[in-house]
Amino acid sequence: MSPAHDPVAASPLAADLLAQDERQREQALDPTRSFIIQAPAGAGKTELLTQRFLALLEKVQEPEQIEALTFTNKAAAEMRQRIVAALQQGQHNQPPPEPHKRRTWQLARQALERDRRLGWGLLEQPARLQVGTLDALCARLARQMPLLSRFGGQPRVADDPGLHHQRAAAHTLALLDGEQPQAALLERVLARFDNEHARLRLQLQAMLARRDAWLALGDAALAFDAAEAALRDLIDDELRSLAQHLPRAWQLALMAPARYAGAQALAQADRASTPAEHAAAAPAAPAPPLAALSDWHTPLQGCCAELPLWRGLAELLLTQEAKVRSASRAPSGLGFTLAEGKALTAPLLAALQALHADPAAAAALARVRRLPEPHIAAAEREQIADLLELLKCAAAHLWLLFGQAGEVDFVAIALQALQALGESEAPSELQLQLDHRVAHLLIDEFQDTSPLQLELLRRLSAGWQAGDGRTLFLVGDPMQSIYRFRRAEVGLFLQVRAQGLGALAPEPLQLYRNNRSLPPLVDWVNRHFVHVFGALDDPRRGAVAFAPASPTRPDGAGAGVFWHPQIEHPTQAEPGLDALEPEANGEEIDPDSAVREAQQVVHLIRQRLQAHPSGTVAVLVRARKHLEALVQALRLQASPLPFQAVEVEALAQRQPVQDLLTLTRALHHLADRVHWLALLRAPWCGLLLADLHRLVADAPQQTVWELINQPERCAGLSVDGQQRLAHLREVLTLALAHQGQQRPRRWVEGVWQALGGPQCLASPSDLADVRAALEVLDRCTRHGQLELDRIAAELSRLYAAADPAGAQVQLMTIHKSKGLEFDTVILPGLQRPPRAPERNLLLWDEVLDDHGHERLLLAADAAAGADGPTLYDYLLDLERTRARNEARRLLYVATTRARSQLHLLGCVRPASPADTLRAPHKDSLLALLWPQAEAEFLRHWQSVAPAASPAARANAADPVPPLADFVPQLQRLRQPGWPAAWSPHAMPSTAPAPADSAPPADAAPPAAAAAVGTLVHRYLELIAHDGLDAWPVTRLPALHAAMQPWLRGQGLAEAQASAAAAEVQQHLHNTLSSADGRWLLAPHPHAASECAIGSAPTEATSSPTLHLIDRTFVHEGTRWIIDYKTTAHESAALPLWQAQLQRYRALFDDGLPVQLALFLTHSGRLLPLADAKPPTP
């Protein structure tokens, strides 16, 4: 391990940057001016947004005139919390000692004075602070104008809109079998897809998710006219940019050798044509690009008409690999070695030498080769028209599906919000109302804006003028724009900064402060990323210029950036063998490298935790699958190393979930032999292989369930096997007898609990995973039957819950780490390239005309072998360039998460000649740092004993442990049997939590009281799930007969069970009859019943604790946490309940204000435990 640099002291330049930062921050608080601010990682932009909001409060007449918007609920909650906390702090007379907090305190006191004078009551009514997300704003706008927005009602936002996209695509393809006009259209499109229905369906799904870009195209002919105009503008722009790099004198000097090369190319083409071709008057072959230069006499200015000449120049000056030709000798094959050409060699070599000195000019000239012709061919027009028609048909099917389901996706909400606002030139009544109400817009994370969201902001601010009292405040960091997969375009930030938004031109400001990282890390980023990013913005290609930062924290011991090189010897790939990094020559990196790297990461984690026991460590990767080897290595550690894998592990791969699905499939299909055998090996049974063989080996024609019920066969098993099988048989016999009497989810869950499933779980996160899988079973139930084929697809979109005990070590993707910070950051697998992008049905891009209006470029995927560069290929190359530029920003985000140490791991191969290394894949993150990292890797490579063989040299430092020798052990319960709290009849929703599940007031509650409480909780969960409409009070008497058997199963006598059932009915009646009860059981955002949340071990508890929260949801920006109580004696137990709810409060970290409350079921009364009043139902 070697440090990447030596720590450096703060330079005068750093001090100057901090002084400039302070001036810019103070300037940003002027409430009369609009600003667009670039705030690098760790700059404290949330504090600046809070200060700006407070400064505006001191000027507006109503707080609703300020609208602060961001992109996530968590970010919006944090901003709201910061503002409220600042106002609360402003009530104190003593200012904070820190300068930036003192400024916030001053602004808060001014805002509170304004609040007092105008009677706003912000601290009593924080909901008046308009802080939210852009998606929430769109939904609000659409609801306010239901007729214009075409919603009519208030649809839900789909949890999984991809399912609707999939069904709409399938319905569209189903038209092929009908007699509608679309059948012929589908035949034409499928012919271009080689009749691959599945490929076309996937393409339609992807295009429906991005329909906001192409739905507005309208008439295809008009779209083509606009696209051709946009194409000409694009070519003009590219050529003008190139002409600026090539001075007039340079061009004049090059003309003579260029004309000579063109004449030689013409002569060579003429000689290549045969006399027979001339005699037959065959169509002339396209002239070579160089031929256009034969008549070049005027310096080029940059326009479409000059495109052939520019292509000829590219052919003359560049190699086939798009590199500038050598300036040391005349190029071969162009005629300059002939006598008449030698005299023209000198000016050509001089031109090449000048081009070598200007990489930007060389890159622009290389792009000329990829420029398409400035028109759209007739065949391509037909193809695009067909595709647009098919896409609009799919969009119509999607809208019908949305209507049937009563839910939509965010794209639909945003489109209907724009519809509700109207055009800028013809605003709707709603837009005019907003124009009078909203005077200030604050946008956080502006670099993540999509074209659709920018259009929304443009319409919201339509008519605003500089100096009219209305302002824009846009904050972001283009160097951290990494969400192109959500249609975020960093070029929009650069465009608004350069050209403004509508009639407003926000003043650009730059912040430089880095409050997060220690000086060595900030210095390393400044020195290396100036080369990674470059010095110029390019909005079209998504290139961002680097902006340095200045550290504010003092230096710390051990801080720095450390490289951990790994050199792998190539092995010959076997057919079908997965490669870590495939190469064109069939070689692959040693498959053990991922395992070796994982072991090295584990070592680094232990090392950092040993040095800093309270520190945090994050392992960040580009894609989830890059963590698979590390997760396995962590789970196989002899000494446990808790960790949180944030949306990394697939839910379907977790063992408790697999066991639950095994049980589900076995119960629903008695002849499913594979799942029945797996059921017998699951922990709740744990039959040994010898017993399993004796049970089933000689009876392949009988079901496993039939064999389990043969006494003479079971008698041949071991004593242990007989006991385990008897327990399983007893539970399943009763369960199968009750099949069909409950919803499938409830039935499966009850059987799982009766078998002892909860006792098989190792951590609270396991229970959370099981509950998530049970929710999937609920969603996959239709007309009382499980749709087993849907379960796998639904589970594939979900991830396992993070272990609350492992918060100190977190594994996640770089995208997930955005906005977070850790003491130590480890970046493994830097050599891994991204997945190759797919070719879409259509590609499009917006081009600005001379008036600043956007025009859409549109291209269809041309057939292979098309002559010359196509518009589709140009746009695809543009997309790839943007993706590479986003990779630069992704690396910046990853490296700037670290506070103290950054560890970089990468793997490369040796090359020939000896002791040299291959460069990493050009699209890998390691390639971006390779100019600086190569020396580190060479030192590591050369430090290994030179006498060793190449393979030994590669592997000497880090031997791979013999994982192949690992034999998994059978996990099973020691004594299977019904858990004490459960029976086959007792099927509540989850296992009880230690200490928190029983009412604190009753340390040892009577059996009847405990049973009543359990049953009331269960029914309240059911009512919240089904909805109040499904549970009228008149339904309750019919439940008496169903409750009694369950209560008798809890050990109650017949008379006790009848009385307890009546008591439960009374609790439910009082709840459903009260306004408070109906309000808390009604649908709310982010609602959950019997919500299981785990907490890490504390000094009082040596193991993780699972907490079950009866009811929680978000109402008007406040998180409600409610505990049900069935006892009528609340006064004595109130302190204990308050302590319990306070523990629940600590489990939520979504940044929202929290309201704790008890709900007393015997009286139907909601009892808030904080000062806030309950909302009006």
C-alpha cells in the first residue's frame, strides 16, 4: 500500500479561494437578484439554501410566495428541517459561535420578526413553508386543474410503472393477430427487427418510459422538416467550431498539397474502374472523400455546403484510427512520394505539426468523419414514421392501462402538469394564478434537471423579468451530475448558466469551500481531476470544466489517498466462461482476481475499524454485481464483520426468502418434488441427507407428501428424523385442511410461523426480507389465487434489507452514495468497464437554433451496411461521448465521499515488452486516472521478485484462500416444534419483538388480555390494508364465529373465548366509529402497519433488537408514529409508553418532523404525546 501523494499545507491560492467563497455566499443572499451557483462536494450548499430562504422570508408578504424544490423526499425533508431548526434557533438571544451559523441566526431572527408582524405563525404551522420535490409539485398542479390535465380524479403513483409499460408493449404487439390497420404497421416494423417479438417488446417498454421526449412530435412530416433544419444547424455548428481552430493562414498553406492529394485520389479512382463498367454506363461509385479537395481554393468558414471538403481534410490529415498522421515523414498512399508530390511535402508536414499541437482541433476534425449528410433519406423517413405511429399506439394502450389501474407514472404526472400550465405564450388560468402567488423559486441539485423538468420551470417563471421582484435561485454542481439514466442532462445547467432561463439571466456564482475532506484529499482531487475533466464546458457532449475546492478542516494524521495495485496474468478463455474483463483476443483476467480483491477489501475494512473503532467505512462500486464477491467474502468470515449492503443483494437470493418461496410452491403444488425436497432440508425441518434418501429414493412415482404420511416408511428414519418429520406433518396437515379459507399471503405466513420460521432468522433484516416477500405474495394474488409465475418477476426488482447492526460498514453503488460522506472510502474494481449501451428504436437530441429554441433531431436505427455515416450513428456516438463524460463525474462523486482516507483498487495485465503493463479498458474508471496511476502499478509490478514466473509474480502478494474447500453446513432448529406464542391457528403478521411487543403496563398479562390485544392489532392491520370501505361496522358481528377458534387455540375456555371475541369486536367497533380511528386507518403517504424495524445492539442489549410499530405514515410533512393500546388504564403506564415511543422515534432517519401518539382502542381516541395537535380528520 502506498500513499498517492504527500500532504501539503494550505497555499495562498487556497486562502484566496476561501475569501472569494465568502464574498460569493454573501452576494447570494441578495433577495432582489437571481443566481445560478456551482457548489462543489462538501461546500455546504444546504446551509446556503436555508440562508437564502430565510432572507426571502424577510421580504415577502406571504411565506407561500417562496417555492423551494429538489428531487428527493429525503432532500426536501432535510431542507425543511434545516429551515424550521434555524427559526427555532432564532428564538434564542445568544448567537452561535460559528460564523456561518451566526449568519443563519441573524437571518432567522429577521424572518421571525416579519412572521410576528404579519401573523404567519410559521413555527406553529410549518406546512406553510413550501418545500418539496418537483414530482410533488407536478402532482399538485395536475390535481388543481383536473380537466386540463385529463386526470379527472387523483390517480396514485405506481410503485412499479415498468409493469404497466410491459403490459402496454404486449398489448401493442397483440394487434398483429387482429384486422386493425396497426397489424400491417406491426408487420413492417417487425420485418426490420427480423421478426424478433421479444426484442421489439423490450424496445417499446424502454421507449414508453421516455415518452415525454417523443409524444410531442405530432405529425411525422412536420417532424422531419424540423429534424432536417436541426440537422443542418448541428452540422453548421460543428463545422464553425472546427473552423475556429484552423486559422486562415494555416488553411491557405495547406491548399496546394490538399489539391494535389485530391487529384491523385480522383486519378486512382478512375484507374480502378474497368472499361466494361464505362461501356455499360454503370452507376458511378461514390468518389473518395479526398477527391473533394481537388478544387479547394477558398478558406473554409464552416457550413453544410462545405461538408465534403471538411471530410476530405479529415481523410488527408488523420489515420483510419482518427489519430493525426505523423509529422516526420510524408504520408504513404497519397502520392506525396512521387516526384511532383515531394515539393508539397513541407507545407503538409507543417500543417500536421500544428495539428499535433492542438488536440481540440484534432478531435473536432475526427468528428467530421462521423457527421451525416444534411438530409433524411426517404427510406429512413418511412421507418421513422412507422416507429412513431407504433409508439403512439403503445402510449394509447398505456394510458388505458393507467385508467384501469387508477395509477400513473411520474412521466404522466409531469406531462399533465405541463398541460395544466399551458404554453408560455398562452398560459392557463392556473399558470396566471401561480404567477401572482409564487415570486421566488429555489432549486436544489439543479444539475440533475431533465428536459421535461426544465420546461416546467420555464413555464412557472414565464413572464418574469429582471428587477420585477421575482427571482430564481439555482444551486448545483455540474461535476456531480450522474443521473443520465433518469434523463438528467448536465448540459441544461451549463446552458442556463450561459444563456439564462426565459427572460431571466441568473448571475453565475462559484463556491470553493470543502467542509468535508481533509486537506490531503482535497489537494489530490484538485491536482488529478483538472486532467480528468479538462478546462472547457461543452453542453452538447456533457463535458464539464473542473472547478477546484479549498479545504476548511485542519490536517489529520494518516489522511491521504492510497493505491492498491493488482497485476493479473492472462489465462486463455474457455467457451462460456464468464470473464471479469473480456478482451477481443479471447483472453480474460484470472477469475480469482475478484476473490483476491474482495479479501484485500476485507483486510482494509478491518484495518480501518481497528485504527478508528467509531469510524465509518464505505465500499463504493459502479454496479451492484461488482459487490458479489465482497458480500460472499464478508459472510464467510470466521469473525463476524457486520455490514450494510444498500440495495445490493437481490431479495430473491436471501436464504430466508428462498425458504419461504420453497414453502409457498410446495404448498400450492403437492407434486412439485424439487420444492418439497427443499422444504424438508429447510431449517424448520432440517432432515439429514441419509433420512431424506430413505424417505424418497425408492418411490419416484409418489409425491413427497404421500411418502411423509406413510407410517411404515417414516419408521425407518432416525429418531431425530422421525421427530422432525412428525412436527412438519402435524403443521402441514392442519394447514392444508384450511387451504382457501384465507388470503394466500396470510395462509403461507401462518404456516411459516407455525413451522418455526421466525426462530430460523438470524437478524432483524432477515425478518424485514421475509415481510417484503410476503408483500409480494399479496401483490401477486388475484381473485384469491396466487399467480406463481409473477412472483419471480416481482422479486427480481427488490433488494434485501440492510442489516441495522452493520451501519459502520456500508456497501453501495456510487449513485447511492451521492450526498453521503464516510471517514474511509474504498473503491474496488476500478478496471471494470460499464455494460455496453443498447441500440434503441429511435434516437433523438435537441439542437438550439439561432433564437434559442429547441428543435428535435430524430433518427432510426439504420440497417447494417449503410453507406457512409448515418445520423443514428452520429447520435449514438454522441450518447457514448456523454456517457464517458458522465463517468468522469461518477469518479469525482466517488472520491469526494471520503473525509479522511481514500483507497483505490484496480487490476491490469502485464504486456509485451517485459515489465510493461496494458492500459486498462478505455471506458473504465481506472483509465481516467491511468496517466497518474501507471507509475504506481509499475512500481508494484517491478517490486515482485523478477525471477518469478509471470503468474507467480502476479499472485505472490495476495494468495487466494481455498474457498473451493468450503463446505456449507446444514442450518436447522435444534428442537422443532410450535413456538410458544404460536399455533397452527395463531397466524399473526410477525414474530413479537423482544421487550417492545408486550404492553409495558402489563409485565405478565393474563392470557385473555394478551389474546385480545394480539387479535385487535391483527384486525387493525387488516383494515388498514384492505381499506375502510371494505370494513363497515356492520361486518363486525359476523367475525365472532371466526374469532372464537383462534382464541380457544390460545388456551382460553369456551366461555372466556366468547367473552374475549365480544371484547375484540367492541374495540374494533369503537375504532371504526371514531373520527380519530378512521383517520389513522385511512390511506396516507408512506404508510405502514406492523412495521418491523431493527436496531443495532446497545449497552443494554447484546444482540440486534426488532421493533414493531403499529402504525406510521406521513401527514402534511410530519412523520406520525402511533402505538395501539387496548388497556383502559392508561394513566399509570403512560411514562413507559412514552419511553417506548421515544425509542421508535430514533429508528426513523427520513429527516421529517415526528409526532408520537397513542391510539386507545377502547375509546377510539388518539392521544398525541408531543405538543403538536392532531390534524383535523
